[in-house]
Amino acid sequence: MHWLIAPGFFTSAPVHTALVLSAIAATVCAVVGVFTVLRGMAFAGHALTDVAATGGSGAVLVGASPLTGFLTGAVAGAGAVAVAGGRDARGRDVATGIVLSLATGLSALFLYLDATTSSATGVTQRVLFGSLFSADPSTVLPTLSVGLLALVVTGLTVRPLVLTSLSVELARARGIRVGLVNVVFLATMATAVGLSALVSGSLLSTALLIGPAVAAVRCTTRLSHALVVATALGVGCSWLGILLSYDSYNWMPNNQSLPVSFFVVVTVVLSYAICTWWGTRARRV
Amino acid sequence: MINAWEVGTIVAIVAGVVGFLVVLRGDVFAAHAIPNGAFAGAAGASLVGLSPLLGLGLCSVTAALVISALRRHGQRDASTALVLVLTLASGAALLSQSTQLASSAYSLLFGEILGASATRVLPLLLLAVVVVGVVLLRWRAFVLSAVTPDLAMARGIHQGRLDASFLVVVALATTLTVPVVGALLVFSLMVGPAAAARLLVARPGRSLLVATATSLVVLWGALAAAYWTNWPVGFFVSVGSAGVYLIVRLITHSR
């Protein structure tokens, strides 16, 4: 078994924390992600990850915990995206882009100040690309409660969410406040992004939000199936990513292990490719 | 510093011209994703000892072609997002393998005034001429297919091929811009000035000129500010372009 699972994997405390944190984040991301993909809001989701990066780098500057930074950043970003929103899809994309670019500029400044004021090295990598194995075990409880909150909100708003994703006019005719649904969903998405940033770093949290969801949408036809498949893929990919990253310590000649986020992204993209192939084959038969 | 001004001027003109079409065609997300592909290219090239410009070019053109192929099959934004995270993650994996690279990660992502002054002007100028040349030659097709896709189709313009060639133009423009403003902020310089110009001027030709002029002012200002404060160029570029857009939007809104 040693070629598959390097010794010490099951006894290592950082690995346990990593597995628990990533399972929570992946579940929330998969559920929220399916709606993100159905609503065609992948760009807004990605913009929130860049604002989460600003929050994360700001948190280092003031000495707050990374989770607080990521969540505050993403929620503030959701507010900015909601306020900036344009009239049509292109206008909305441009407005989202402006929020995104301002946030990235601020991260640039914060990371520069982090690097010049503190003696800690590798802040850029840690905030942007994640360092799951150094996560503090005490973040498990807040992560779990925030994750549950996001899932409950999604569960409560599931009908208006589906209806507004399918047809805005129909939803309006039914008396649903489309604008309100959108703002609530943006806030939920921000929470998911904040949690995911903890696992894979802020720049790569898009992977957990979009990847499993788009793979599930490609190979299923019903919403409930898509949600189950996305959750299974999300948790599976992030656990596999953690395992491979742990193993990679022994692969590299200089014992410099590859980051968790890299393996999570690679497995997510592979599962997307397989699901797409499977989905098109099933439709053809 | 004189070199930085020359390089900056070339970069700003290219970003303004290409950015105008990015905003007009609604390719904002793709224009954000392609520079991230470039990041992996630059990291890989410096790991094996190739010229970073070559790595940047190869990787961003590949990312552009993959994005344009994938997004024909629906879920346009989601497939772009996947290409983006895959390239970024590869960049991160490369960076984790070399401590020397890790220190250059920041300037690759956010730009550096040294990056601007160390770039050689001639290859950059040639690449810029190619990019602007292609845009001017195919100007009518790019604009027509963005504004009225049906009419463009009736004129016999192949949408898929045009889409791919436009993304390759974006990729080449990216290659020029990354060393100066950084992979994450190329996009700011392309989108902010162009979006502001679109709000101010309706005619495509004039709007293009306004976009290019604005991006020149933003980049010159950012270079000067970065030189004075020693803060990252990318920060000033993003604040400048977002600021211009916000001011213009407030003005046009109150009219």
C-alpha cells in the first residue's frame, strides 16, 4: 500500500484537519456551484475569489485569521458586484470586471506591504495558492457553522433560485423578487468561495466552486442528481488532492512536495473531462 | 527609466486597442483567463531557462485556443473558469519547486517597474505592430460580428474561426503586457479604459481612440506613481482604470 498511501497519512494531525476542512468546503461549494453554473454566474463567482484574495492578504496585514479575511473579502465583493451590476449580460460582465480588477490591485498592494512589514516568507503563495496543511484545527468549528448556514440558506431559497435560473419573466409573474434572490445568492456564493479559499487558496477556489458542478451538470439531467454527483465529486477530488500532495513529498528529487491546490485542480479538471465524455456518450445512445 | 517609458507606451497602446474589442465583444472573462495561462508559461520558461517572453507567448496562445474550442459546447463561462484554474494551478506547482522562482512570483503576478525596464524594446515593438495590424485588418469583421452576429454570418464571416483568431490577438497582447503590469492586472488595463470610452463615445472608431488615450494616461500615471512610491505598478494601474470608469459612469449617469 505504501506506493499509494505514503506512511503516516492516517496518523498525521494536519492531514485530519485538512480532510475535515476540505470536506466541508467541497460540499458547500458543490451545492452552491450547481446553481452558479445553472445561472451562468461563473464569472461573478470567480470575481469573488479575487476579492477573497484581497481579504486574505488584508487579514495578514492586520493579523486576523485567514478564514475571517477570506469571508469578509468575498462578502464585500458580493455587495460590490450587486451594486455595480449592469443592465444586460455584457454590462454586468464589465461591471464585475471592474470590481475584480480593483480588488486585484488592492491585493497587490496588501501583499507588497505584507512582504515588506513582516518577516514571514511566502505570503504571496500562501494567500493566493493555499497552504491547507498549516491550517489551524480551531478553524474547523467556525468553518462548519458558516458552511451549514450557507447550506440552510440555499435550501430555503431553492425554489425561487431554480425558477429565476430558468426564466426571469416567469419568476416575476409568480411574484418572486428577482433582485432580492440574486443578492441572497451572491452572499451565499461569497460564503462558499471564502470556505473554498481556505482549502485551495483564494485564486484557485474557483476550481471547487465551478469544476464539480459543471461536471455534474454535463452528465445528469435532474437537479437532485446533479447536486449529489457534484458533492461526491467535490469531496472525492479534494481528498484525492490532499492524498496526492502528501505522497508527492516522496516523488520529488528535492523532497519539495507539490501544493494541495494543484492536485485538487488537476483531479477536478480530469473529472470534468470524464463526465463530459460520459454525458455526450449517454446522450448519443 | 527611459526604457520603462518606451515599453509602457507600447503596452498601453496595445492594451487600449485590444481592450476596446474585448469590451465590445463581451469577452471580458476570457481576457481575464488568458493572462493567467501566461503566468504558468513564464514560470515554466524560467524554470527550464528559456526566454520568458517565449513561454508567455506559447502558453497564452494555447490557453486562448483551448478556451475558444471549449466554449463552443455551452456553459461558456464555466469552461473558461476551468482553463483559468488549470493554468494557474500549474503555475503554482512550478513555483513551489524552486525558491528562486518563488521570489519572482509576486512580480509575475502583479508587475514590477524593473520588469518594464529590463524588457528589450525591439521584440516588443514587433509584436505590438503585428497585434495592431491584425486588429486594423480585421476591424470590420470583429466589430460587425460583435454588434450584429446575424449580419456577420450573412456576410459569410465564420464565427468560430473569428472567435478563435480574436482570442489569439488577446493572447499576443497579453504576452506584451504581463512583464510590465503582471498577469493578474493585464485585464485591468484592457477593460477599465475601454469600458469608460464606450460609455463616453458611441462611434467605434472614436471610442477606440479615446480608449487608447485613456489607457496611455493611466499607464504613464501608474509608472510615475510606482517610481515615486516604490509600490507595485499593478496597484496604480488597477486603481487608475477602475477610477476612470467609475468617474465616467457617475458623470454619464447624472446626465
